[in-house]
Amino acid sequence: MKLKELKKGDLFALKPHGEKHVTDSQVYIKGEYDRTEKKYDCGRADDISYSRYFDGNKTVYTDFVY
């Protein structure tokens, strides 16, 4: 699915994992839309000070075991 289809606070991964468990460093939390960057500010689940900007059309995966 696309990142823009998720709700704020939803968890997602950047790579498909299938039946495998994901680690904390592979899970991101969708944040606010930044109008100056025209992208979503997303942070890693294990590090609240780490954030990255992702385009709304980026393909993300939500079907994993956390």
C-alpha cells in the first residue's frame, strides 16, 4: 500500500517480511505531513529522535509481526 493511505501513528516497514518478525529498527511510525518538504515525517519505532521524510506514494508494508 502507499504511505499516504495510512493513518497518522500507523506502523509500517519499508521491505516485505512475510512471516518473519521485524526488528525495532525496521519499523517506522507515520507522522505529520510537512508542507515545506511536501513529504511525510516518519520516525523509527526504536529511536524517537530519528526521523526521515518519505513521499506519500512510497510503497510500504504493514503485514508483518512486530
